[in-house]
Amino acid sequence: MRALVRIASWLYALVVYGIIFLPVIVLVLFSLQATSFPIPPFTGPSLRWYDAVLSDTRLTSALVNSLLVAVLSSLAAVTLGFLSAWGFARFTLPGSALLRGLITLPLTVSYLIIGMGLLVLFNWAGVPKSLLAAGIGHVVINLPLCFAIIYSQMGDHQINIERAARDLGAPEWKVLLLITVPVMAPAIFAGFFLSMTFSWDEFVISFLLTRFDTTLPVEIWNLLRSGLNPKTNAIGSLVFAVSIVLVVLFELTLLRRKPA
Amino acid sequence: MTAPLVDIRAVSHRFGQQTVLKNVSLQIEPGSYTILLGPSGSGKTTLLSILGGFVSPSQGMVFIRGEDCTSVPPAKRPTTTVFQDYALFPHMSVGANVGFGLRMQGVDAATRAAKAREALALVGLASAFDKKPHQLSGGQRQRVALARALVIEPAVLLLDEPLGALDLKLRRQMQDELKAIQKRVGTAFIHVTHDQEEAMALADHCVVMNDGRIEDEGPPERVYARPATRFSATFMGESTILQGNVTEAKNGTISVATPAGAIMLPGTLQPGAKVALAIRPEHLVLGAAGGVALGRAEVSDVVFQGSFKRVLAISAKDPALHFIAKAPASATVQTGDTVAVSCNADDIILLTD
Amino acid sequence: MNSAANSGRALPWALVTPALGWTLLFFVLPFLAMGFSSLTAHEGGSFTLANYSQFFANPAYWHAMVNSLEVTAIVTLISVLLAYPFAWILAEQVPERWQRLALMLAVLPFWTSYVVRSYSWLLVLAQNGVINRALTGSGLFSEPLQLANTRLATVTGFVHFFVMLLTLTIFANLKQLSPSYRKAAADLGAGPVRTFLHVVLPLTLPGIMVGAFLTFVLCIGDYITPQILGGNNELLMPQLVMMQIGRRGDFPLASALSIILMAVVTSAYLACARWLKIERA
């Protein structure tokens, strides 16, 4: 009976892994296609489509734009999120629960609706479509996330640690720099990293709020209009590879932090 | 007469609708070891927070060294707190933790390190200077927290259930060390606990709190032997409690009617007054040898405690009356036995609340 | 406990105001603007309820909502049914030291770009894609099947993503369960099946509800997957919204449709609030 469960488990897991990996394998395999269509039979391996991606200035500048928007919007989101989490965790503010609810509210709303709202508002206020507008949208979606992560980590123990520092004579700004930020570093880092990945991958807000200069997902979308194309496979595989490297780095730094 | 080191005057405190401190006044002498003893919710921790400056009292004033400190922030008052969870800075070495207060005072690194080492040596942890807090055991962290608080030479050290997180054996051991360290540095310690054994072992001055009020205060020997209230008679050690009414009073002697019969003892109360008589377990005699007979009782439980036996018995006259006695380890008493119970008149504690 | 000796009331407000201000300015205000816009006429800008009445009057519009709800329900159901056993196997059958790796592998395709993930499925499901080639090549079918540009394709793309997400949440849930529950149940005479049904499943149910709710919200508001995989044969709500902006520049109608979509999500939230609260407590 036990062995039967084991075998069934293995089979099931194998099938699910298969489904999960099927599209990724197809994507990467046909990025190495030598001919112009990413469909069987496989004619590669060839790096010509990677060449095409790297010499496409629209894609490379979109990649730079994406990085820029991701880094800057995540910095803004994590800064605002951290400060507000600190404020709410440390002090009793009137209507605290309500205000905290307000900050986390965007988490329950689709990106499409957040993007639509900003589009209508910016359109009405005469703000032109731009990377800045998209960045503002990315802060809206990532601020509640950073707030929630950091706020949840500020427990009573953290509060006591800060009290101890104040008790020993530290002024407020030294408490912040010497105690709170270093102690909260893992949560701050996690918030920043998650914001980065969400902003990096976000499509609909960028699609609605940018025009000429745009982010990578939107540029890939534009590429899709030309139908199935190994170039799309190549850029997709590249993004995948970069993400994997980042995730592994993140895991390693996190694992090294663990004992602390 | 010198002014008290700490003078708490008529302090009350409310959290929202709930009053947690009711008109509390307390004076603390320099160099003393004071224990605030009480069950959870008695207000002892709030009182400590008010002393530490983490909470401003709703009413009343706090003087430390004769200065009004009622709304002085924690950093600016001559107190430091040892937190229950120690609140060591997890990202700093033990040395940096202990040196933190000096660093905030602008003391240079070399002096800081030297003083931190000195303080660590005082608590017996000289070798832990370069370690991180997570590498230490609970008892060691406790000592680091103590060193960190002592190194800036506060006038008063506040300890919030400092031994609460330790296991029993370690607690008793740390308890002895705390007392020794306090004697060595001479700083006044104010220590909050709900453990009466800890209180008796450590305190020069024991303050029993209940429901936001001070029930009793004084040397632990006195509080134990002559508790002022029924609460302190039951919280600080166990007692058999006899409810009664004064029926007669003359020549400094009163007669009290209790479920165990009439008892004569010294007192000046008026007839009709409601009283309670408390008898410590070690004073309750199983047998008729005591001067005051308390009737017969059936033994309901005998618990062997190592050096003695704790005997519970139910009065034959009133099943609501439970006797608690301490019998020698060699006693042959067994569950189901019926025994005579008595005591000496001197050992009866008269409680009038 | 209120901290008494903090530096007045200015500091805490200085800390929370930027985040609150940002949320008000770029989340609440846009929403109000959208609400206002939804009540104006596309031509002329006068006050009207036409944008809302249009939704109910035009079957093409409310069919999009029905489609959205159907697809989302199917996706949520299939994803939970697929992910739960998978998460259980990872948590119970895989040896402890390999679990982290197994889980990381299981969510690896998360890290492909979101747009690319749907595109990859298109490669698999296309007329002359991998599956059709395999089917015709093996002689099972003489004609390639219509897989892309169908509801099946949309559901497949969604399920792929949400199985990964739900595996993560359910796995975390299963691992949080103290092993003593299972030991206690076994000790009291429950076999593995009854232990699972009466102890493990009920205790992980709140986690499943949270995961399912997340799936619902993310799925119903997604534009990319149905647009790439489902095509325009059958419109879902987000496609309908985008179509108003893209082709016709009809912001008022797009706003009204967005608000209707959001109202549906909010009602779902309120319906689930009971279970979601259990999780928080």
C-alpha cells in the first residue's frame, strides 16, 4: 500500500513537473532555431536570434528602461513602505487600523483597474504618457506589498529593541540608522526584491501609461504582433536566464543571513 | 533623614477604559533591591514602565533623586531597563551591545571597549565580547542585557521579569547571581516578578501588588510572617484561611467564631467585625499538640515534596474549609486518614479586610 | 501600550503621511476620477448612466462578464485540484533535504516574463506547434486540432501559472502543520486516509481559501493570457475594457466596465471574508 502511494506520487509529480516545464523547454529550445519559425522540426542549434535581439536597439533600450523603472519605483515603494510601517508599528495613531487598511487596499485591486484609473486621471490632468507615469503606477502596486511585509515583521520584540536603544540614550535618528534599519534589513530587502520582480514583469500599467519609450514586457508584446518568432523566444529565454541568476543570488544571500 | 531615591506619588494610570494603577505611592531607598510582586494584570509592569519613562501616568508624579521625572523620556532619566526578552541588538556583537549606551554618550571607542569588558567581567561573561547574541544561551543573554544596562551606571536599574524566560534550575542560579551583582555595584534594583520564591530570595523590600493597588510592602520576612491583607497571605506563600466574626472583645483579647469553632486571640476589634484568620502550612499541626484546636479533618491528598509532605485535609465540621499543612517527610499520614488539627495562637494571622 | 515619551505628534505623522498621500493621490483619486468619468458621455461629457446601462443592455458586454466568471471558476477549481496533491507530495513524500530544491524547481517557470509565459503556451498549442505535430506525427489524428485561440488555451495558460502559485501557498500551509496533529490522530486510531480527511484537510482549508481567492482576483483581472491564448473569439472582461481604450478611446465606457469588474471582485472578497479572516487570526 505504501509503495503504491509512493509510485502514484512519483508519477503524479512527474506529470505536474512535465506540464510546468513543457512551455519553458519549448521556449528555450526554439530560441536556438536556425530557421524563421519556432515550430517543429528543430533546425538549430543557432545563436542567430540572440544576435538579432542584442542588436535590436528597441529591445535593448526597453530593457534599460525596465531596469530603471524597476529599481527607482522599488526604492520609492520600499522607502515609503518602511517609513509608514515604522510609524504605524511604533506609535498609536488615531484611526490606525483604517489608515493601514487604506495603504494595503491596492493589493486587492487588479493592475488593470489601477492602470485604468491612472490613465483617466493623467489624461484629465494633462500628464503625458511616460516611463515616469508607469513608475508611479508601479509604486502604487508595490507600496502596499512593502508596507505589509515590513509591518508584519515589526513585532513586540523589535519594539523592545528600539526602546532599549532609546533607554540607553539614542536619539530618534540614531535609533533609525543604527537599530531599526539593520534589524529590519531582511524584510526591507525582501520587499525591495519582490517589488523589483513585480515591476520588472508588470505589463498592463506600463502598456496603458507609456507611449514611445516603454518597458521590456510592452516591447515584447509589440514583438508578438508579428506572430510566432524565434526572436521572441530568444528575448524570453534571456529574461528567464537573468531572473534565474537573480533568484539564485537572492536565495544565497538569504541563506547566508539565516543564522543571524 | 535623606530623601528617597525614587518617590512615586499618587500615581494612577488608565489604558482606555481600564484603570490599571489606582493611586499608587511608593518610596525606594538607594542601594536597595525592591521586588514588585503580583499576578499578571496587577499593574506591576505598568508601574515599572512608568518608572522607566515608557509610559506617562494619567495622574500623579514620579521623582527620581528629588527631580520630577514624570514626563522625562527614558533616555534622559537615570534609569535603565532590562527587558523581559532582553532586547539585545541582534546585528551587533556582545561588546557593541554593551558599549551602545556609552557610544550614545559620545565615549571614544577604546574607553567604550574597556568599560564593556569590565561590565562583562562583572557578569562573568568576559569571553563573550566578540560573539553575536544568537550564539549565547538564554542565561548568557540575560547577563549581557544586565551588563549593557549597568555599564552606563544608572541610579536605578529596572528589571522586567528578568528570569521569566529561563528554566527553573537556571532561574534559581541566576537569582543568586543577580543578588550578588547588586551587592557588588550597589545600584538600586527594581525587579518585577510573579514568582514569590524569587521575591523572597532577592528582595530587601517586597511590594505585593494586586488589581492596580499595593496590598502590602516591607521586608519579605515581615510580609510573609505578618501579611497585611488576605491577598498577600495567599499570594506570598500558601495559607489556610478561616472566615469569621468577632463575637466578644475585652482586655485586648477577641473571640472569633469560625467554621472550626471559636478561637481566642489578641486583638482590639469590635464585636460583629468580619475577619479572616490565616495560618501558614508550617504552623498547622496535625494532631492535638497545638494550643488552639481546629477540629478533626479528613486527609484528601498527600504530596511528597522531597524535604516535606504537603497535606491537604477537609474539615469534618465544614466541608468548605480546606486545611493546608506541611508535615515532615517522615510523617506516616495517608489519604483517607482522619486527624485532629490544631495550631498555636501566636501563629494565627489576623486579617481584617 | 502607548509610548509616552515620544517626541510629540509630529514624527509619527511625518512617517506615515508620504505613504498615505501617495495612496490617496495615485490610487484613491484615480479611482474617483474613473468613477466620475464612468458617469459622463463619451461625446460631449454630459452626465449619463448610459455607460452602465449599456453593459446590461448589450449581450456582447455582459457575456464577457459571464465568460470571465466561468473561466475564473474553472481555472480556480482545476488549479486547486492539481496543486493540492502536488504540494502534498512535495511536503510528505519528498525527503526533507530535497524539498527546497523540489519546490524551487516547481516554481521555476514563474521567473519567465509574464508575457513570454503565455507566448510559450502558444508555441505549444499552435496549429503547427509541438502538440499538434506530435499528434499528427504519431498518426492519432490526421488533421491538427484547433487548440490555440480557444477557451481551453486560456484556461491552460492560467492553470499553469496558478498551479505554481497554489503549490507554494499550500506547501507552506502543510509544512506549518505541527507533526503532532498527525501523530495524535494516528495515536487515536485514525488511518492515513481518515487522518488526512479529518485533520490535515480541514486545517489547511483556510490556506486553500486564501490561495483560491488570490487566484480568483489575479485571474479575473488579467488581460495578457486571454488576449494571447484565447484570441478574440471569446472576449473576457479585461479584453473588453482594453478594447474600449485601444480602438475607440472610449474612456467613460472603459471606466464603467472597470468599476463593474471591481464590484464583482469586491463582492467575492466580502463573500470570502469569513474564511480569509480565519487565516489572519
